[in-house]
Amino acid sequence: MGAEDRGRILVVDDEPRYLKLIRVNLEASGYEVITASTAQRAVELAAREDIDLILLDIMLPPGKDGIAACQEIRRFSSVPIIMLTALASPEHVVRGLDAGADDYVAKPFSAQVMLARIRARLRRTGTLAEASATVYRGGGLTLDLSSRRLFVRGEEVLLTPTEYRLLVELVTNPGRVLVTSYLLERVWDIDRHEPHLVWQVIRRLRQKIERNPDDPEMIQTRPGIGYVFMPDAVGEESETTP
């Protein structure tokens, strides 16, 4: 399978040995690879090039780290981002996810794990195009499943692929409690127990759609169980129309 069939990946790391290792494995698997060793260069390439996925190291040369680069890229792009981190503590992982990353891989990692995470991200992104031509309206939201566009109280809001998939799961199951393991399988395509992945995207969604993210009305938590979408809580009835 040629590179044009697999995708184009931007790899950002200041360690030459990791850049070489990742490039060799990605190109052997049919991906096209472009690289950067600084956060600023990563942002420039993300803005200029046609990229399908970014592997972004958290620890980059002083001045701007991977977290800052992720935040800046998220201002103009919803491309999937997988953070690379040698700092696999919950605090560092949470920082990366909160900045807008979709997943993370802890160093040192095997090539098989890295490739599996990439395939999962690209596979889940590819399924976005399969949504039926349906418009959801409710709670001040308009979510067009055919164009994958979200409007909140009349204003368009940019979603990352992971945020979009999670919101689709929520709005198409109103009033149903979705447990964390279900969401991890449906949205992230993984079966490992990492509830912080779900929590961070829930937090970002609340910041984008709730009137008061600290007192959410639509995306409610059921402690120890999961999350439930309650559009009627804001005084509007939901509807799904063809």
C-alpha cells in the first residue's frame, strides 16, 4: 500500500534517534513523513501542509513546548494529535489531553504500539465521513452529521475529531447513561481502562457548548458510572430530522 493510501504524518521531536526510529517505521508501513524538531516549526508545518495526523513530543527545546504547540495548532486545525511523552505521570498526560490532544504514547514505546495508536486514530477519523445526512437540534445546539459542523446558539464551533465523535455518541443517545468503557471503545477504539481520556474531552466539550461549564446542564456526570446527555435540561426539546 502506497503512502498516498495510508496518510501523511508530521512527527515532532527534538531527539534525532526518535525522529529516525519513527520515520523508518512509518515509512516502512506506507506513510509519508515530514518532521520538525521545534514547536514553532511544528505549528508552521501544521498550518501550511496537508497533514492527516501529528505525533507531537511534549518535551521540546526551551521557548515553546509540545503543550503550547498543541494549543496553538488547535486554534486553526482539528487534525488528530498524539502526544509523545517520557513524562507519563497523570499530570503530564492530563496537560496534553487538556491542550487538545486525542491520545498519547509514553516513551519508550514499541513500534507496534505506536503504529496501532496511529491506525486507531486514522480509522476513527475516517469513519466521520460515514455519518448519515442528519441534523440534530436541541439544547441550543445544531449538529450537522453530514458536514460535521456544530453550531452553539447560532455560532459555529470547531471540534477536534475526538470531540466530534464523543458529541455524536452523546447526542444520539439522549437520556442514556454512557459508561466510560463504552465511550473508550466507541470513540477511542481501545479497550484499556483510561477514564482520564474521556474526562478531558468531556471537559473540553463542556467549555464549548455549556453556558456554564462549571455547572453543566447538557453533559451531566453520573459519578462512578459515566455521562448522560440531557438537552431538555436547558428548556429545549431535541429532535433528529432527515
